[in-house]
Amino acid sequence: MHFYGDFTQGQWRDWIDTSRKLAPQHLHLHANVDQSRWVTEFSRYDAGWLHAFDSKNRGEIRRADWDDLNYPARMATLACAGLPMIQRANPGALVATQSMTQRLGMGVFFESPGELGQVMRERASIGKVRANVWQERGQFTFDQHAPGLAGFFRRVITEAGAGSAARSG
């Protein structure tokens, strides 16, 4: 497992220490990686982690919390590098990352570590998910959304101008 980010590593120090005791050859710490190196650095890996949590909302939006509704910033990092996104399966729950990655075919879901190991060894299945990520990665870039965003602002400005003219006329 490769763990990136100096600040984040500081937050997870106890977990890092425990992991190193349990599996000393399997945890590799790395400094932050600049956006210009995301594809080169991260595309070497099989997949990347999103949040692993058990949702408790039971499909009710009023019970949803931050983890259920949050799209982590690293989704763009993983998508740009073409990495399938690992996350705990939360069937029957409303989980934003789960909904998006299922819809786009970009997710790897698990309920136990053993199941995740089995899923990751299914090379053909992981290859299909990886191909989906490469196909959909543009959705995670600003450039793909800029024309629509600019059009939205033009409409709002035009409508605000028309409303202002009607009120003063």
C-alpha cells in the first residue's frame, strides 16, 4: 500500500505505526505529488482508495452525513491517473461516491478485506473498470465543464439584466 501526503500521514500516525508493525514490507510512505505528476506517479498502481466507511443512512437522505454526501477531492486525482476507486460497499444506502462510481463503472466495492483481495485479483474485471475510468476521466476536469459553466453565467447575467431593465422601465 502506498500512502501519499505529508500532512495526511501526520493525521494517521497511529494507523501507520500499527500497519508497519503488522505488515512492515507492505506500507510505503510518499511525499505529496504535484498535479503535473499525477498520471505518471499514480497510474503505476492498480487502484486508489476513497473513504471506507459503513453508511448508516439506510437510504434516507435525512440520515445522510458528511461521508455519505462528500465527493473527496482525490476522486479527480484518481480519475486523471486512470485508477479504479476502491470503496466499501454500502448497498441500500445513499452514498454519493458509490452512486457516481457505479453509474460510471469506475468503482471497486468490498465488504471485507478478504473480498477486496479477491476482487482485485480478478484482472479482467479490474481491467474493465480501469478502461471505464480512462473513458470518463474528462468528467473530473474543469476544462470539460467550463463551457457549460460559462453558458450558465451568461444566462444568469442576461436574465438579471432583463429583470433590472423591466423594474426600472
